[in-house]
Amino acid sequence: MGMITELTHRCPLQCAYCSNPLEMDAVKGELTTKDWCRVLDEAAALGVLQVHFSGGEPMARRDLVALVRHASAAGLYTNIITSGVLLSDAAMADLLAAGIDHIQLSFQDSGASKADRFGGYHGGHAKKLEAARRIREAGLPLTANFVVHRQNVERVNDMIVLGEELGAERIEIAHVQYYGWALLNRNALLPSREQLEHTNAIVAAARTRLSGRIAIDYVVPDYYAARPKACMGGWANRFINISPSGKALPCHAAETLPDFTFPSVREHSLASIWAESDAFRRFRGTAWMPELCRSCDLREIDWGGCRCQALAVAGDAAATDPACARSPDHYRMADAIAEAENAPLNLIPRRLQHN
């Protein structure tokens, strides 16, 4: 259904929950404009419907407008997932001329001081508000993405109100998902059960109040779940993710898995990667599942949950996702919650060079 193109790992922000890997791709190793255009053509030929330009910050690539234009000409629905801090009037005009269809704008909090602290970018929140204005004045649909965690979850209602004020057609309230930098900072980010229940109630009330006007997507942390989520709609079922250096991945966190060789679009076609590569076939479908999952009535609904989470929590990418209450490793989720309960709130900021 969709291809996520991580154009670059460069980003002006330093969010401590970023899903990018701890070892990020250097600028010199990024795919060229020509490479990306070929991949976009192959995606369209393969039947991909949507292309999501992401990063890092996709607007850090000077060729973003050219890539949007190329994707649009190929018949792909184009979406940019951006911090918005580089979305000037000129950039907005160029993107409109190139045929951009949708923009998702990320927010770190509801107010400037805390948002700028979490993003590590002074004045960033004000730039985001200006970006939202430009998007709406351009007549484009706007999705406001709010990532919530232990240190900002008390302001979820304010975030929803901000999304309303900005004219968003969709608001995403997404609890941090613990991969990449977020896993490194889990103890300082994981909310308490009381915080989660409070957020659940606020989101439920807002959905009722805004029904028919604004759609609210809500993503909860798996650590409190009884059943796993269908991560990315199932391993290599609906999405393909391309890293800045050209690695093809079933999801953005897949590089954490050991004993995998992820094929590169520099050397293989998108069609052959999708249909033939071991990396995409290994956890696709149900045959790979342990018996606990293979005999479950939900096996073609949650597809066994998240392989990266199984590795991060249980130490085995082929294990039943510990988010499932039936998993023998489910207790590890409770252990993580207990560990975070009184942990310091210090955060390690995302940086291109991590020591």
C-alpha cells in the first residue's frame, strides 16, 4: 500500500524518542536524486499507492520538491512527514507546484517552552505554528501529530485543542513506541498506568465531541496491552521502508534485528526485494510463527505482533510479542513499567553522531 522513503537522517530537532537508529546514515551515503526517482518509478510499477517522504527531516534534502514532482507524475499519492521548521512560504509554494497531496506536521507539546525543550530547537514551536498556517492557507489537508510520553502526557487535552485551532483534519495522539532512541530513553518516557488511563479518557471524550469534524487516531504503548498490535499491518504485508542509504526494510526499526541482510535498492529492484528477498519473506504470513501464535484465532489480525519489540524485550525476534498476555515473556512488560516508575527524567537527545 505504501512506501516510506527516509530521505535523510539529518534533522534540526533532537527528539529523545526518535525512531531513527542509534547509528544513523551519513550524508555522504544517502541515495542520489536519480536513485530516488528510479525507486519511485519502481514503486508505482509495483502498485504502491502512497509515498511518505520522511527522515530525519525530509526538507533537509534540497531535492525534495523534485522528488515530490516525480512521484506525483508517476501517479503516487504524496505525503510529507515533517517538523515544519523549514517550511517557508517559498518552500510551500514550490511543494504545491510540484503536486504535494498531504502534509503531516509533528509537535512535541502544546506550548512553546516545553515543546522546544523536548525538540532541542529554540523557536521551533513558533515555526511549526507558522507551517500549519501555510498548509491550511494552501488548501492542503493537515494532520497534526502529537507524540506523548511520561513528561508531556498531562497536556493531551491542550494538544487536541491546539490541533482544533490549527484547522487540522486529523489529529494523531501517539504514545512513544520504544525503538531506536525511544528505547534508549524508555525509563524517562514510559507513562504510568494512571497517566495512560487519564489519556484514554481524554481521547475518548474528544472523539465524541469532534465526531464528524476531526478524526483522532490514537496509538497506545504496547507495554500496557493485552494483545499485540499488527505492526505495520504485518511484516512485509503492506509497507516497505527505504533508508537514506538505500536499505529496503519491512519497518523503520528492522535494522535492529540480528542475522539479517537487508537488500539495497542500489543493487536490487523493488519488485524482487518485495517478492524474493529472505528479509521480507522470513516473518511474512503465519508459517514462521511459534505454536502459541500459529494456533491463535487472531494470527491473521495481529500477525504475531512486532518482531523488533520481541527482540528488544524478549531477546528473540521470532518469539511471541511480549505485548500479548499469553506470551511467556509478558511479565517483562510489567518489569519495564516498574523500572521506569521512579527513574530519573533525564533524556539522551538524538544526534547524528552518538557516543
